[in-house]
Amino acid sequence: MNYFISFGFICLLVIKLVIGLQFEDCGSTVGKFTSIEITDCDTSKSSCVLHRNTNVTISLDFQVDEEISEVKSVVHGVIVGMEVPFKLPNNNACVDSGIECPLKKDQQYKYSATLPVLKMYPKVKLTVKWELQVGNSNGTDIVCVYIPAEIK
Ligand SMILES: *[C@@H]1O[C@H](CO)[C@@H](O)[C@H](O)[C@H]1NC(C)=O
Ligand SMILES: *[C@@H]1O[C@H](CO)[C@@H](O)[C@H](O)[C@H]1NC(C)=O
């Protein structure tokens, strides 16, 4: 009996992993993320639909391994292997992003930022590469996440 219950559970888990949205870590170095939310993103699908001419909000729960005084948001769209920078209205993650700098070791943070999806963007499937970097032209990734997406 237990065996069947476990088997069923594993099947569900596998189906969820295969079908659901996956946020891949692309090189978090001095931190790690625990969960991600994106407005209007259906996580049962394999990618997030980003509608043009809207502002998409991403929120990311993370923690850091050491104290960090300045944090910068860096966002790229990866389209067939090429990284195209996305313009953010505010790339200083210490300002208006729900986190207070300096970041302290092992504290839980909830970062949130707005990504304008402009009308002029092409309708493409892409991977959004969202990085929080150590500011001060250091550039070390605090967290880096790949978000499978599609601009529509
Ligand atoms: C997105 O947000 C910016 C800043 O608040 C605003 O100026 C702009 O009109 C918004 N764009 C859309 C499509 O809602
Ligand atoms: C960049 O920041 C990380 C994390 O705080 C630190 O470990 C590293 O030494 C810094 N590198 C430079 C070149 O300042």
C-alpha cells in the first residue's frame, strides 16, 4: 500500500517537474533564491507569457552568505544564445525594491522589481536571465536565475 502511495507521489512529482515552470539557477554565488513570483505567470506552463505593453513584476525570495553593501539588478533576454540587455527603470536594487542595504548574512529578503515589456519588443521565446550583482563594479552574482518566457 505504502509502495503505491509513494509511487503515485513520485509520478506526480515527475509530471510537475517535466510540465511545470522551472527556474534554473545560472550561477548564484554569494546567495541563493528560494522562490520566485511573476505577475500573471502560469507556473503550470513551461514558460511565462510576458505581454507587450505591460509592466511585469518579479519578486524573488533570497538570502546572502555574507554582508553586501550595494546591489545591482541586471537583466538580459537570452535569444538563441545571444544575450540582449533589458532596460530597467531602476537598476539599483537597494532602492525601491523592498530590500534594505547592506544585506545581512542569512536574513530572508524579498526583492521585487518591475520589468517594462515594451510594445516594440519582438514576439519571441526567450530566457530571461535575472541577476542581482554585488554593486560597486564588482559584478559577482549574488543570485542568477533563468526564467523561461515568451513575449506575446
Ligand atoms: C509601466 O510603469 C511605468 C512607471 O510606473 C509607467 O510610466 C508606464 O506607463 C507603465 N506602462 C504600462 C504599459 O503600464
Ligand atoms: C566581490 O564581492 C564578493 C562578495 O562580497 C567578494 O567575495 C569579492 O572578493 C569581491 N571581489 C572584488 C574584486 O572586489
